[in-house]
Amino acid sequence: MDKLILHHSGALHGAVRVSGAKNAALPIMAACLLTEEPVVLEGIPRVTDVVTMADILRRLGVRVDQDETRLLIDPNHYTGSSAPYELVSVMRASLCVLGPLLARHHRARVSLPGGCIIGPRPVDLHLKGLSSLGATIAIDHGDIIATTAGLYGTTVHLAGASGSSVLATANVMMAAVLAQGRTIIEHAACEPEVVDLANFLIAMGARVTGHGSAVIQIDGASELHGATHRIIPDRIEAGTLLIAAAALGGDVTIIGARADHLGALIETLREAGVGIEQEEGSLRVRSDRRLKAVDVTTLPFPGFPTDLQAPIMAMMAVSQGLGVVIEKIYPERFMHVPELRRMGAQISREGSSAIVRGVDRLSGAPVTASDLRAAASLVIAGLMAENTTELRGVEHLDRGYEHIEDKLASLGASIQREAS
Ligand code: UD1
């Protein structure tokens, strides 16, 4: 397992380009199961979650070839309809093959994702949505088995206790594009990744409107054709880099970062005292003083993203004053807290909230990442901390950040990967 060696770093300077969005790429790769014709996907991030999704598609009989950041996907004649436990258990997003398989083959067997380190992650909304369209669902030997004699459009309500669900919206949308008649998804997720999926489906000939709002309307088609599509830039990677530049100080241009995808973060960083300007196709972040404490509440888009909660907590750990984090999506998503505390952060937890009292400095320590975004938080903390931080659990970082150590090093951060 590799580890990252992080040294106390000064201000960051320069420009860096954001990769394509992992969370858009994964459901869009699954959506290729809806056609028989070849698809070309551009702007694919080189991260291990994409490798896992490509492996699932290959297991189903799909040809997948990668050429740098392009994927050539040829689903012609694939016949498989099962996604096995060993792949689903390493990546929950594997679940989004369920909708397309059901729509194309009228049957799907997908291993039920188990518990997750960031807390309970139920699948009830996925199953409820697909049942509404006419699927019969059973759980057998740990697998979801979905069958149908034919899917029919209807009104599907996807509101959960924590609001909308991104991948349940994706699953229902992908099933509905080949269902007979009109489907209306109420309480649909509005995340940019859902919009990107809808745009891809439209490029394949699907009739979808309302994406980006809470009500999506889909008129089923009898078949979809191949398409070429460019994945949107990764707003979470862009946000992580914005936070790193804000926390360490400096003047950094993030090429490809979109202000319309990052509104809540930009507002929070400005409140903390960071300068952010939108330039042609990029965001420029300037930070030259100790930041003020801020409060953060995570919410579905366009609220503050849960995936940036851990990274911004590293910044808050050295801000001036007291800040409160309220986690409304995953109330137990605080595994980074004990690790940040080992580096000298003063953070106390109360249920789904954390109170962060900014300290003057963090001190380097050996720390371990338990998940993708916790890893990003510890990278930022390690670069701010005195002396050296050794970060284990780097495989989590590699699931969703493409060579982040090279991107940060190109801006002047002192960060190296060591194979062990
Ligand atoms: C996606 C993202 C993930 C992000 C999350 C929330 C991908 C591959 N992953 O995950 O990075 O953190 O959105 O923005 O896109 N819920 C239910 N029942 C369900 C499904 C979800 O109650 O059937 C709840 C979840 O427990 C959570 C909330 O709904 O509280 C939102 O989760 P959801 O949007 O479904 O997350 P994912 O789509 O799995």
C-alpha cells in the first residue's frame, strides 16, 4: 500500500486543470448498457473507481477500451445481467447498473452493497423507484434480483429522510428512458452529475426534460443509439483544490472549475476571507491571511456538498475562531475527526455536528485515511502542519482523485508518494 509524505508547505502558486467528474462518469458508463451501439466518453478521470466500473461492464460482456482520458465502450451483444459482490462491495456506485440492465434485459442481479464506512447507506429509494416502474424486486443470498415483464412510465416520488438521492435518481432515469410512456420523477436530485447523465441520455436519443430541477420528465423510447459525450469537470476535485489554496494561501487558478457548480463553497470561502474570481473557464483563488471561522451545513445541491465537508474541516482547524459543521446527508461522516485531532486540531462532536475551535498550527503526525474525502482532508492538513505527516490509506484517495499529489506539487506543495 502506498503512502504520502507531506511536508509543511508555503503558499501555492500557479495553475492546475481539473479532471472529469468521477461521479458523472460512473453512471454515464452504466448508461452505455442501454444501447447496442458504440459510445465514446471523453474527459474520463484516471481513478480506480472508473477501473472498477469498467471491470463490471466487461464482466457483463461489454468491450471497454481506454485511451488516455477517452473510453471506447462497445456494448454490442452483451448478455450478462449480474454484478458480483467482489466488485459491488468495493464501490457502491456499481448499483447504478441496476436500472439499465432492467430496462434492456428485463432482469438484473446486483449484489446488495453492504455497510459503508461513512455510515448507513440504504437502497430503499432505488428499489422503490424501480418497483414503481413495474419491476419485481427480491433479495436472495445477498443479491438484489429485479425482474419485469416490461417497464411502464408513472409518477415516482424519490424523497428520502435526507432529501433526494443522486444515484436513485440516476437509476430511475436510466430505467425510464426505455419504459413505455411517460415517467415523472418528483423530488429528483438536482446535482450537476444528474444533469450530465440526462444530457448523455438525450445525446443517445432519450427524451428527458426538467433535469437540474426537482421534477424530471421522461418519455420512453423503444431504443437508444450510440453517442460521443464529454464528462463535466469534477466539482469536488475543483472544490478540494480551492480549499487547499485557501488554507495554504497563495494565488492559484483552477482551470475547468465552474462557479455555477460551486456556489455554496465559493460563498463560504469568501466569508472566510478568501478572494475568488471567475475567469474565462476557470476560478482564481487568492488567500493571504489567516482565515476567519465559518459555519457549514451540508445539503443536497445547490447546498454545501457533503463530499467537501472533510476537506473544509481541515481549513477550519486553523482558522481564527469557532466554526460549526452540521452534516445533514451522512450524520456519521466524521472519521477524519480523530485523525485531525491527532494532528492537534480541536474538534468536538455532538451527534451529526462538529465544533471546530481553530488552533494556531497543526503538527505533523502519522495518520490513516478511512475514505476518499477523509483522505483529501488529511492531505490538506498535512501540508499545513509543522514538520512531516505520513498518510496511509492512499488507496482511498486514488478512488476519486487523479494524481492529486502531482497537481499539488505543481503548485509548490511538498508532497511525495512512497510505495511500500
Ligand atoms: C452520491 C455520490 C457521493 C455523495 C452523495 C451525496 C456518486 C457515485 N456518489 O452518492 O459521492 O456523497 O451522492 O451527495 O455519485 N438514501 C436513502 N435511500 C436510498 C438512497 C439514499 O435514504 O435508497 C439517503 C442516503 O443515506 C443519504 C442521502 O439519501 O442520506 C443521499 O444519498 P445519495 O444521494 O443516494 O448518495 P449516493 O447517490 O449513493
